[in-house]
Amino acid sequence: MLRLRDYLTRQGWKRDWEETSLKRVIDDIVIDLIYTAGASTAAGIGNGVKQVYQGESFTEGFWQGSTNHVALALIANIVHPFANSYFRKTKHYRLNANLFLGGVFGVMILLHYFLGTYNPIEAMIPPGLATITMTNIYVSKTQNKEDENGGN
């Protein structure tokens, strides 16, 4: 138990803040926003590059792909960690995580199509490759950690 004087110091307050669930929620929101910004930028680049190959404006394609991707990515990036936590408890963790990603990509391509993105598949290639890479690295690290801890 901290005395009031100790609590009012930076270290006392910092220790208390680190233990709150509000901090974890804020951290999750910040991470979601960072991933969303990255994924939306990647979607914009994919759509913009395809626009250039079609003889049209990269800028228009970039903004269309990235803005259409923002709302979709906010939702997907919130759901993804919960899905990974669930799949980690299953027998075929990597397979389930990758099948889930395939389903998410399919839904994202369809939603891009319905939102009017000119090149929905091309818009999903860059964020898709990044997400597949990050997910499989995460799966490998968590499996290695569980192996070191004896499966716990």
C-alpha cells in the first residue's frame, strides 16, 4: 500500500496506471488506429498503382482505396486479436488463423466492391500480404513461447 505522498509521485501514479484495465483498452485502441492507418495506406497504394496501369490518376485511386478501407479495417483490426486468442487454444492454430484471414480478405474484397473501389482485389493485396506475414510471425512467436513454457 502506497502512502499518499508516494502515490502522488510520478512512479506511484505510473505503477497504478499500468495496472488498470483502462490503460489496456486505450493501448488496444491506439494499436487499432495505427494498424488501420497502415492497412488503409497500403490499400490506397494497391488501388493507386492499378489506376496508373489503367492510365488514370494515382492520387484518385490512392484516396479511394484508402478511405474505403478505413471503416473496414477499424472493425477487422478489433476482431483479429480476439480471433487469434481463440484460435491459439485450438489444435490447428496456424491453419485456423490463416483460414480466418482468408475469410476476412474475401469479405473485405466484397465490401470494397460494394463501396465502389475501382480495383477491390488490387486494393487488398498489399494489406493482405502484410497481415498474412504479421499473423504468421505472431503465431510462430506464441507457439515458440508455449513450447518454452511446456505448453502452458
